[in-house]
Amino acid sequence: MCPLVNPASLFRFRLPCGRRDNLWPPAAANLDESLRLPTLAALAGVPDLLDLRLAWNEQGLGLRATVRGVGGSRWCQPTRPEDSDGLHLWIATRPTGESHRAGRYCRRLALLPTGGGRQADRPVAVAAVIPRTSEMPGEIPDGSIPIEARLDPDGWQIDAFISAAALPGWDPLELPRLGFFAAVIDRRLGSLPFCGPAEFPWDSDPTTWAELELRTRL
């Protein structure tokens, strides 16, 4: 049963995001345990399957997502990103905290562990639609989100660098905070948001998202 009140709405989540000089390739990024986002799955009432680590610098955002407990079957279709298995991110570079509709500074990304390339066996990052968007952001430039993945019998790991070119309005020195939400989408388990019940409209409503505070040090 869907709760009448989203438990996450009782709090204003502001999550620290540390800075790293190098964000790509993954070996140079060093996204260690200190950069892991807090686990909020219990509050959301979903399985705790995601280890998500984030860092930033002036060039963009780097991340490592490790998912366990989803099995080895994956449904990843770059032409249907909203439904595809993977890590889905909602990012607002100019968050207001007031509008219930996403705008041109809001971006949804589907980071898929497979499904890309000529043989459909490579990881790929694609833009996905945010329902009820008032103004669509621009297209993602080719090559602006390098991505690597490792497939395991019980899950997958994704490393990616979301460059400033893929984030409309990106200016961390002027505005060192982001609207942010993440969810694991799995065809068998459904939508597993990291800080909100699956039944709530976090896929379309920026007021349900958390905030990332872009810190120079943790």
C-alpha cells in the first residue's frame, strides 16, 4: 500500500559530494568509501541493493554504481531508456525547490550496463524523458558521458563521467548544489528509488528530489 505521506518528505536531504581533481578514467578517479552516498533504502521501503559513489570538479560529475541482488538477466534497450534496466539519475543544475515540473536545467539519464554498441553488448548512457517537463534540455553531445561497466552473475557495476557538456546550466562555482535523485530500474524487481517510496512521483517532480552539496572537501 502506498503511504499517504512520503516518509522522505519529512526531511530535507542535503547530501555531501566531495571534489576530486581527476574523474576519468575510473582508475584515476579514486571514488573510495568516503564518497559513498548514505543508504536510505530503509526509509524508502525498498531493498538495499545500490552502492553509489559520487564526486565532482569543474568539468562534471564522476560516479561508480555497484548493484547486487538483481540477478544476471538484464533488459537494456537504448531506444526505450525509461524502461531499461540500469541506474537512472535525475539532476537539476539550477534547483529551485519550488516547481513541481522539471525545466531546461533538469536532466534524466539512463546509465545502462549493456545494450550499446554494434553488438548491443556495451554500456551506454542515454537521455530519458522526464514526464510533464515544461522545457526540454538540449541533446547530449556525442562522447560527453564516457562509461564503463562490469557484469556479474548477481548484478553489475558502472563507472561514468557526466561532463559539463551533458549538464545544461552546469556552473558549480556559482551554484555549488544540485537537485539529485537516483533509482535502480530492474525489469524483475521494478523501480528501486534511493530515497522515496516507489509509488511517489519522483520521476517527474523535482520537489521530491534530494540535494547534492558540492564540497571542496568532505
